[in-house]
Amino acid sequence: MRLIAEAEDNSNLFKMEVTCSGKGWHQDGKPCYRLWEINASDVKSRKHTDISGETDVYYGFVCPTCGCFTELNSKDIPMEVKNMSREYNKYRSREGN
């Protein structure tokens, strides 16, 4: 038996082509609209708590070129990928985390 890829790098688990659009969140900069192929390790989660205290979780990716967070359709992301996604922090993402 030989390990081919860790879960976060397993393109059989999750892979999709997405455009950096900045959709879903106010951005500091402008999206570059480049087309990317992302996998499970690229999916980040963001939490938003509204005034009533209810929290929603959104999933997306951070463009490596312009740094914009683009929200993905949650229905297109398998539960396994959602469960292993790291929380997005715009300050940490600028450092490459």
C-alpha cells in the first residue's frame, strides 16, 4: 500500500474550478477574476453572527493573487471538506496560512 495524497490534497475528494469574484463579502481590494482549480485544502470557512446571536457559516477560497475571499455555494462542497476547512482570517491569510 502506498499513500498517494493526504485528505486535504486528495483531488478525488474535492476539486472544482472557480473564478475569483469577491462574491459574498466586502473586500479591501478588488477581485482579479482569474480562474482557479481548488481542492479541499483551499476551502476556508467564515462565521457571521447577526444581532440576534444566530451564527451562519460560509465557505469560500482566498485568491493567491489578489487576496480576495470568494464565497462558494455550500451545496457544492462535500461535508467532509466542510468539516476539515480552516477558519478564514484575513490577517493570517496574508501570511500564507
